[in-house]
Amino acid sequence: MNGCQEPEKVVMVRYGELFLKSDPVMYHFIGILLRNIRKALETAGHSCRFESPRGRIFVYGEKPEEIAGIIARIFGIVDVSVCMRVEATPEALRDAAVALAISHVFAPCRFAVRAKRQTKTGMNSQQLGEFIGSVIYDAIPGLSVDLTNPEYELFAEVRDCGGFVYDARIPAPGGLPWGSQGRVLCLLSSGIDSPVASWLAMKRGCEVSHLHMDGGRWAGSDVLETAIENHRRLSLWCPGFDLQMIIVDTEPFYDRMQERHIPVRLRCVLCKRFMLRVAASLCGREGAQAILTGENLGQVASQTLANLAVIADATTVPVLRPLITYDKAETITLARKIGTFMEKQGDLACQAVPRMPATAAAGLAVRESEEKLGVDELLAIVLSQVRYVTARNGTIL
């Protein structure tokens, strides 16, 4: 403890799934996680010191509560606590625990002490918990012990690097560290599904770039603005990093479908295939290894199994669909949780959607329509009108 006998506030960071990896992979991922934490905190103006003993990361800085709030949005982390760090003795842990409990507990109250120890000497975990709990029980009249359903929990840990006492665990998203699994290009719309799909890919360690197809006059008046808002909100989940959004003007594609009298029932399938073609063309430029969509099996006509097969045939780049088996209610629940759900949807209608779209488009008919459209020429046209929107920490730059 650097010779300091007084309690010191420190942020304790716990990671979960990384423990399942082999030691070389685990240490590699922890290195990426430390990089992400540093990046997030530096961008927010925090100068911090780090320690990373096995199983934990400790962060020291001037505003631990604010630091903990930032770290709790970083993928790869299970939860975060602001702790009092003391000497690793039962007496020091007891004194810090009593002081913390007195400031936070009001009787009558059911409480529990959860103790852990990394060392193999002295009191075991149960004995340490009983020792600390009995002193708290005597110090605050009106308490009752309830290890099953407590109203207040206090945690004490004895580790090789010191003793730690805390009474709150801030949930974090878990998953794998951002950037540990390569980059994907996500088709981001103004809807509910694609932002959730993007977040799920982030949670699995992917760096994400967004791609929005701007339909111009074929899209509702609020579509582009809402898609950019989705992009902005998602940037809160990769703190410290720039989140890129590519906007492609696809109005010429819709115009040509009308001009060349393409069968109306095929429009949705043709549109999805064209989106994949655009995304595949941009993957190399963006360093992306896969395309990500918010598609869900059977949710709309273009997402039947038959149509998904025809759509996927438009590219050889892998297409990831993390929401493929989700119920809509599940997607909405997750969208609310991560902050991308918007109560007021605005005008998000697509003017090109037919009243009765094909639910099992024939591959031959689709390819004939694409030849009539001249999709290669259209691809070159729309890719010449690309613009970028950058977001960082919830702000459009």
C-alpha cells in the first residue's frame, strides 16, 4: 500500500469471460481492456494509475465515482466498485467496514457481509465475514442478519495487494473488449433492430463502423436524422474511440427501379441485395471482415428464410445477424436498456415498400431484374457520393 495506513479510495474492475481463455489469450485480452479503459478515461480528462493483479484491475484517480461510471460502459467488464483499500488485516477490514456501514445503513435493516480471501493464512472467508458482521451488528442497533435476501450487502476482500471493502457493484455490459475480434460494417437504419445488433457485436469484441443508406425523397423525413441519432447514442458504448458512420445516397437506386418498371413485389429483396453489395464494396476500404445487419427471421417479408437465402447470395462477404432468433419484444427490451429506443419515432416510412412484397422471391427473377437495373453502374454511382459522420462519447464531431 506504498506505506499508507489510511484508507484509500480505489475503483475495482472485474472481468468475467476472459478467465475462460488460455493464459496467453487472457493476458492479450486484458491488455486490450486496459488500453480501452485508459482511452476512455483520458478522453474524459482523468489522469489515472493502474494495477492489474490476477483477476482484478484497480484504477486510482481523483474522482473515483466518476471514473467508475465511465468504466461501467466498457465491454469486457462485468462490474465495477468504488472500494476502500486498507491493510490486509482483519482489524483494518473491520474498521473500514464499520465506518462504511454506519454511513449507509439505517435500522431496521437486513444485512449480510460477503468476504473473500486470496491468501491461505489466517481467517478463512466464512470466519472473516462473521468477524466483520458481528462488529457491524453491535455497532448499529436494530440490524438483523439475512444471508439469503439482505437489504444491504457489504463486501470484504483480502488479496495479495491489500484489503478492500465496498458495498456497491455497478453492473457493466460484460462480453469481450472492444477491438479484440476485428471490425464489422453494420447496416444502421432509423429503426429499433439494427442499433441493437450493432451493440451486440460491440459486446462480442468487434470494432464497428456504421453504414446508412440514405433514400432521399424515398425515405421518411425523419429517417436520416434518426439514424444519425442512433449512431450518436451507440458511440457512448465505445468511450474514447471515434465511431464512424458512412452515409451513401441510394436515391438513384430507387429512382431507377421506378423508371425501368421493376416488378414492385421484388423491390424489398432487390433493395436488401443492393445494400449488401454496397456494404461489401466498402468493407475493404473500412478494413471490415464482415457485414452486420439487424435482420430477424420472419419479422417482415424480406426476412423469410427463402428471401434471406436469396439476399445473402448477393455477396461473398460473411453476413452476421445477431438478432435472427429474437422476438420483437426482446429486442425492444434490450434497446431500452442500452439507450437506443426512442419513444417518438417520427416519419420513418419507406415510400418504396410495396403493399404485397414477395415472401419467396425467385433467384432467377431477382437476377434478371438486377440486369435490367444495371446494378454495377448504380453501385459506382452511389459509391461516388459517400460522406462520413463521426461520433465520440455521445457527441457528433
